[in-house]
Amino acid sequence: MCGIFGYINYLVEKDRKFILDTLVNGLSRLEYRGYVSAGLAIDADKT
């Protein structure tokens, strides 16, 4: 079984620690689903 976790933060002020904690927590919840690999991608507009 596989799973996908995503987090979108659009025009809402959140600190970096909150976002990273949310992403790591989401990935850790997928752990017992039998994943073979895991990844994390962050795309930020620096304009």
C-alpha cells in the first residue's frame, strides 16, 4: 500500500519550523504503510 501526503501554504504566514514539523509528521504517519522510499520537496517563491 502506498500513500501521498501534501501540504500547501498559500499566502498564510507560518514559520519555517511549523511547516517542516508538519511535513515530517505527515511523512512519519506514512511509515507503517510499508513505504519503500520517502521524499520531501519545498518550493518557495523568493520574490
